[in-house]
Amino acid sequence: YEALSYIWGAPDILHPVLINGCAVKVRRNLHTALLEPQDIFIARVVWIGAICINQDNFEERAQQVQIMTKIYAMASRVVVWLG
């Protein structure tokens, strides 16, 4: 998997994205990063904290934050989106 690191940005404007057929609302900066052209012939698995971690579950967030270094270290590639 690849890991995406980016600045979350303001929470005031949310955009829907489809993930496995489910609509998930994300902040503008992540939405822009996901729209960036990619090679359509290469399947990618991307770990994105805002999506992979249940942001409404404070206990889960706390646990995941403790292992973020490991998550990024184990990724095949870390992509940094500066907007």
C-alpha cells in the first residue's frame, strides 16, 4: 500500500468521494489530491488517515495515532500532497 500525507485543511467544505461504492465526505484538500491524474493502468491501494481511521471514534483515533510511524514506515511509498 501507499500512504498519503497531506494537510487536512478547513472542515467547512466537504466533498463526496466513492470508496467501494460508499459515499464518504472528505475535506477539500484531500478531494483535490484524489482528483490528481494517476496512471489508470496501475491499481493502487492507498492508506489515508482521514478515511481509514474512524474520525468519530476517539479511542480508535488515539490508538491509530500511536502507530502512525509504523503505518508510514511499512508503506511501499509515501506520497506527500502539499496542495
